[in-house]
Amino acid sequence: MFARLGRMVVRHPWWVILGWIVAAAAIIALSPGLTSTTDESSFLPSHYESIQAANVQSKAFPQAFTPDAIMVFERQDGSALSDQDAAKVAAIAKSLSDKQITGVRQIVATPPSTNKLIQTAAVAMVEPKGPADKTQTNAVSTMRSDLKPLVADTGLKVGITGAAAQQLDSQKSGNRAEAIVGLATILLIIVLLLVIFRSPVVALLPVITIGVVSQVATGLIAIASKAFNLKADSSINEILIVVLFGIGTDYILFLMFRYRERLRSGEDSKQAMISAVTRVGEAIASAAGAVIIAFLALTLSTLGLFKSMGPSLAIAVAVTLLAGLTLIPAVVSLLGTKVFWPSKAWRSAPSGSKSAAVGRALGRRPGLFAGVAGLVMVVLAIGALGFKANFDLGSSSLPKTAESTVALADLQKGFPAGSTEPTSVFLRSDGGAGLDKSTLATFGDKLKTVHGVGSVTGPQLSKDGSVANYSVILTSDPQSSAAISAIGPLRDAAHAAAPPGTTALVGGLTSVFADIQTAMNHDYLVVFPVAAVLIMIILGLLLRSLVAPWYLMASVGLGFAATLGATVLIFQNLRGDPGLLFILPVFMYLFVVALGTDYNILMIARLREEAREGRSPREAAALAVRHAGPTIAAAGVILAGTFGSLLLAGNDILSEMGFAVSFGIVIAAFVMAMFFTPAITALIGHAAWWPGHQDEAHEKAPAAREPVEAGAPR
């Protein structure tokens, strides 16, 4: 199959390139814009209690509002607010309200805090019509501009926080992050490829071709998102950049290293490309298949975030795979050996290379290499036991200097942490009749006894008297683990205290996060095992073995645990963060597990190829490390570097993700695939290929047989 594909592409390169140009133009022209959402509740299905509570609120209290934005006032000198200051705040709020800013329904000044340090004005806004609607964020931008002259010479300072303000700051930060990550990724790829191949042509090849491929992939993702009503998280653009350029460059490296190897064996440039596609095509396709399967397994998630992200990334990898096996070979077949210009190093293999020395050492003592590599991963994996989830998705995606972040910290100088996002408890009559008012006070008193509840106000009754709303202020930050832990007892108390004929529902942002936590626990138990089984099936089909897939997946799982453990040690223990972002383990699964399998596939495919030449398991391992080692090392450095560029994005979400994924790729490439996998395969020997016995020598056409270079172990 791959031999036929290679011949077709090499014989008709201009038709392949023209086909890509036409397809790219059509897809880009027809695709809608790719939009994203930061509304966490939109990712949950309707059967969760927080969503049911939100539906009750919208029907029973259509005029009530949780502030979309909060103006936080304090004195510039940090002293207590006077009565005159409070009057100024009220006047400023009225002045802004009278301006009738587009998107703003109401601005209401509240009394100063008990300690007189902080006073707020709550802003109600119109509901956005969709994720692309910028009415709220534009309104925040306008209010920030209009507030500056209003507070001038008053002795007051003001900042705007809340969901709409955080979304605006997140968009600004996201645009900056996307530019930084994109630039850093491209520069890193160019520099590393220049070092590896000493050719500007090879260095620019991935940047130019993947630049085109990225537009095609983004267009297809946008079309699919619109057709299937998928939602994407606000960080998907940055992730797409590193996925497309990182994985795309990896596949190009796999191909180019093998192309150079065939040239060195004496084949002409066109035959060398056909041989490269023939030999490495199956490994690349299998590796991409494993990644695509891993991504598509996320459709089993209960969270809309991952249901959407999985297919989006799967489309990106599929397009990258197609380009790696068609567009890149077509371009290189036209360039021939000029692709390596001006370097002449492609003509002969370096003598006494480090990979050859490492391969010989591993072939002699595979037990030592397997033991050390395994021990490193086990020690790091111990740290994973301390993992704590952090659900503060809003502030984690923002720089510490963002106005909404600073204003939120100022707000907590005067008000309980939970006051920024009150939790709503609704008591609803099942039959629609009016509630018995004599029981309402008793129900509220029961809520006050729950640990973690600071105060309870209400009840506020709906117009028909069938629903009562209790506003519950938690003692902890609404997005903290402590607040989320309080939701379970609060729900239990509310459900137990609900009189006969009524139903109690707990809603609000903290309740949403509690349901997300439940959904995540479900996903861990469903998505991960399903993906592992499907990837093992791919490995089994590729290797025709029932043994190898088990230890390959076990090594990948150990690499995942080691990566999580290292991230916990760095961010929780050393930096002192309260926890890691709750979605981080899934992102690690997406990239560390899937891409770790990529490198394992490349190494195991080379192990099989060497074994088929009639070499013993230890000789095969030595030569596999010698030939595949440089490819995996180069790919690992580039991919780890591209994900490492996320550390420059300026927010905790992408920083944690950048470190975790780049570290995981280093483990996958330099510990697992380079040492652990070939060492274990050498130790198991022929039994690793049972029952297919894919390591058995078989006759090959003389033109296809690969010569053994001088110095290679026999």
C-alpha cells in the first residue's frame, strides 16, 4: 500500500501539489470562522444538578441577575471609605448607567464592606447570543475607558472584575499567547532543523508546508464545529499551533531521516523517496492512527470541552498525516538532493556516532538500561500521588497583572471570598403551587448549619410563589477546592431539608465546578481505558503480536505517571500552587500517551525491521537505537520545544500544560522509546513477537535490502 502511494506521489508530484492548493483554497474560502467559549457550564450535559438549577433560575427569576461584571472601588491611599466616598461611588455608578452603554442593562452600587475598605457596583448585561458575540466584552472595555475620567481627582481607584471582565482579559491574553507561541514554535523548528540538517531548505520546508496545512485543518475544524454544533475551549488555537507544527515536523523528520538513509545506501533521489515512504509510511500512519484514536476517544467524555476538542485535534492530525505522506514527498521529490543544500553531510553517515555507541551498550546490557529507565519513571511517578485539582479556570488563564485579577484580589479585602460568585439554592414546588411560607425559614436555617457556608440570605420568591431562591455565600473562594468540597454537603442538606412535595437544587459557578469534577472522574474511568484498548489494537495489528502491545502500553502509562508526578513536584511542591488545573491530566493523556506511543511505534517498527534481517534480539536492539535513535531524539527535542513555548504564554493554564507535555515528551523520547522499549524487547526476545513471529528473517528483493554499515554489530 505505502509502496504504491510512494510511487504515485513521486511520479506525479505536480498533480499532488496542485490538488493540495485547490483543496486548501476551497476549504479556506468555504469555512466559517473558528469560535470558542469560556463558559464552563456550556460544557456540561443537562442532567447535572447545576444545569437544572440554572434552568429553574432563568424561568422563575428572569429579571434577577448574578453580576456579569463587578466594579471594585477603594481609596488610593488604602484607608477606609468615608460617607462622601460612598456617595461618589453611587454617583459614578448612576452616571455610567445613564450613558446606556450597549450591552449593559443595569448598574447598581452596593453598600461598602463592613470594614469600609471596599465598595462595589454590580453590572447586569444582556445575554450573549453565542460564543462569537462580543457585546459583553465590548461593554467592559467601554466602561473601563469611561471610568477613568469619572474617578479622576476623587481619591478613589477602580477596577472591573467578574466573568465578562475576565473573558475580555482572557481574549487579550489569548491573542498575545497565540502570537508568542506561534513565533516561538516556528523559530524553534527552524533553528533545530538548521542544526540537524545544516540546510535552510529543510529548515523552512515544515514551516511553509505546515503553514498551508494548518489553514486547511483549521478550516475543516471550523466546518465540523458548525455542522455538529461543537464548542471549543478558548485555548484551542494555541494548542492547534503546537499540534500541527510539532506533530507535523515529527512526521517530516521521520520521513527525511529515512530518505537520507536510503540516499546513503546508494539509491537515486526518487527511488530513495519511494523507499522512505514504503519503509516509514506504515509507522507514521500507525503512529498518527494512535494519536487520532486517542483524541477521538474524548467523544466519550461527558464534558462538551473534550467532546469538541477531541474531534478538532483528530482532524488536525489526520490532515497532517495526509500531508506527511503526500505533499512532503511530492515537494522533496522535485527538489531531490537539493533539499539538503548547501550541506554535503547527507552523502555519508557519520562514523562513531553517539547513537551507535549507545546502541552497542544497550545491546550488551539491556537489563541495566531497562532497570535504570524504569527506576527513573517509577521515582517520578510517586509524586503523582500528591495531585490536587484546581478549578480556577478563569484566573488561571490570566496574567497576574490583568485588571480583572487585580480587582478580584482587591474585592477580597472587604468581602468574603465567596461573595464574588454566590451559590444559589432553589426550593421548587413539584406541582407548581405556591410554597408554604411557614417552612421557608426552617429550610434556610438548615442551610446555615452546613460546614463551609458563611451566610444565607433570602428567600426570594418567584412571581407565582412556586420557587424560592436562597443566596448562599461560601467562606472559601468559589473556585477553590474547599468551596467545591462544600457543595456535596450543601446539596445533601438541601435535599434532606426540602419539605414533601418540593425539590431542592443547588446552582451557581461553584456547583458547576463540582459537577465538572464528577464528570472528570467519570471520564478518567471511561475515556482512558477505551483509548488504551484501541491503541493496543493498533499496535497489535501493526506488530502482529499479542505480547508487545502490553509492555508498550505499560511503559506509556508509566511515562504518564512520571510526567504527572514531575509536574506536581514543580508546580505544587516547589512553586506552591494550590493544585494543578483540573483538565491537565486529560491534556497529558492527549499528548504524552498518544505521542509517547508514536515514538514507541517508530522504535518498535525499526526493531522489527532489523530482526527481519536475521539479527538476534540484542543485535536488533543495538541497530534500532543506532538508526532510529537520532530520529526520535530530534523529533523529541523539536516537539518538546514547541510545547515548551507555551511557558511563554503568560498564564498558568498554558504554563502548566507546556511544562507537563514537554517534560512528558522528553520522558517518552529519551527514556521510554530510546532505552526502555528496546531494552525490554531485547530481554523478552523472540517471545515479544508472539504469535505473529514478525521478527523472523524473510527474503527480500535485493534492491530493498538495507546494507549493514561498517561497524554495525552482527
